[in-house]
Amino acid sequence: MTTPPTPAVHATGIGKVFPAASGEVTALTGVDLEVAAGEFVSLIGPSGCGKSTLLRLIADLDDATAGELTIFGKTARRARLDQDYGIAFQQAGLLPWRTVAANIALPLELHRWAKAKRDARVAELAELVGLSEFVGRYPDQLSGGMQQRVAIARSLAASPQLLLMDEPFGALDEMTRERLQTELARIAAETGAAVVFVTHSIPEAVFLSDRVVVMSPRPGRITDVIDTRPGRPRDEALRESPEYFARVTAVREALHGAPLQRVNER
Ligand SMILES: Nc1ncnc2c1ncn2[C@@H]1O[C@H](COP(=O)(O)OP(=O)(O)OP(=O)(O)O)[C@@H](O)[C@H]1O
Ligand SMILES: [Mg+2]
């Protein structure tokens, strides 16, 4: 056998303290997290427990005040400069002066794809997120959910080996949300991309994830990690299986701090 693959994310002892007028805010403390290459990990927990902060540290949008963090064995900064990951955050973060197509094409331009290849890829991604008819529009001509879908398409454009997603489906209607969950599961499986996914939805976390990381606030930390890797494909039938319901219950109990009967001990 060859050496084991480098993990997508390796974090040890991560802490983040924000200075504030009323004293310091400890957004994160003692966070240890390893996300294997190709693994899908969701972060779930009450508002203010540090989910977005952790994702922002991984994306090198902010610096940790303690601990060590590597992305594919590199510093967070190096990984950002190398564009090793795609990002889709809560606020779509689109460039208002660019059309839908030009927003989706942005990572491909940065990766210096030739125009014809880029256009074909943009068409494919627009189709995937159901926006083929809107590629010529500008972000302010779209609904919030449509803007989010553009951001999702953009994050997937260069088929990155790591996707960082912060409540990307938050503004979508339930049917679109489930369809995009199924698509994301398929894309992650097909491309072998690792995903760190923040959500407030327990069913969404359980459907998509290999592991669900449960966090708790004041100070923000990891309180539980639940194995949710399904023994079957992530399709519509999974959503109605007893195995799925058992895992939803396990995550709910962990979130509510109830005595935990672990799925894998049943
Ligand atoms: N730039 C900042 N300056 C000061 N405090 C901050 C900053 N960003 C986050 N915080 C604080 O850090 C804590 C964690 O915030 P964070 O946004 O990571 O929470 P979250 O888990 O993503 O919450 P939500 O589910 O509401 O998105 C909160 O107490 C927040 O007030
Ligand atoms: Mg957040």
C-alpha cells in the first residue's frame, strides 16, 4: 500500500477569540477536526456556536488565535492562493456587475480555462442548478434563492477537491433544496471532493454527511461527532428508511444534550 492520502482538513486545538468592547468573545476553543479526502462532514449547532467562524478559518478569511490548521497538508493561506477549494456561503457573494454566466465562470477564468471550454462548463453548471434561462441576467434581477444557486454553481465550477459551504441551501424552497441536496451528494461522490457543510437542518446534515459534527456555544466547541455514513446510496429512498430516521434521532439527541444512544451501538 502507498502512504495514506493527505486529509483535506486537519485542525488541532483551534481557538478563536474576538476582541469586543464588552470583553473578549471566545468563538472557538479546543477544536480538533480532521476531514479525510472525499469525506462529507456537516457542522451543526445553535446560532453563535462558531460554525461560520470555523469555516472562515479553513477558508483563510480570518486567522485562528490558537492551534494548527492545514488544508491538504498546506497552510490555509497557501491553499487559498492555490485555489484548492470552492466556497458557497450564506450570503451569495456574487459580483453585481457580472452576469450569472460570468459569475459562474469566475473560478474557471482564474484557472485559465480556454473560452470555449469555459462556456461549455458554464452551460452545464447553469443547467445543473436550473438557471439555464437566466445566464444573461445580473444578480440583482434574481431572487435570493436563485442567487444562492449561482453561488453553488460557481463553487463547483473548477471541480475542487474541497468544498466549503455555509448554509448554502438556507434560502431555497423545500423542493429545490432536496433536489440540490441529491445533486450535491452525487457531485461529491463523483468528483471525490471533500465537503465541510454548515447547516441548521438535521435531516439535511444526516442525508448528506458521512459524519455530523455537533457544536455548542459559549465557548464554541465540538461536543459530539456522529457517524452518519449510510450503508446505501443517497437517493430519495434513503430519506424514508428506518436507518435514516435513527440517525436523525441520534443527531437531535446530541444537539439537545440528551443521553445519547449512538447509532453504531444499536
Ligand atoms: N468578526 C467578529 N467580531 C466579533 N465577534 C464575532 C465575529 N464573528 C463572529 N463573532 C462571534 O463569534 C461567535 C460565533 O459566531 P459564528 O458566526 O461563527 O456563529 P455561527 O455558529 O455561524 O452562528 P449562525 O448559526 O447564527 O450562523 C458569536 O458569538 C459571534 O458573535
Ligand atoms: Mg453562521
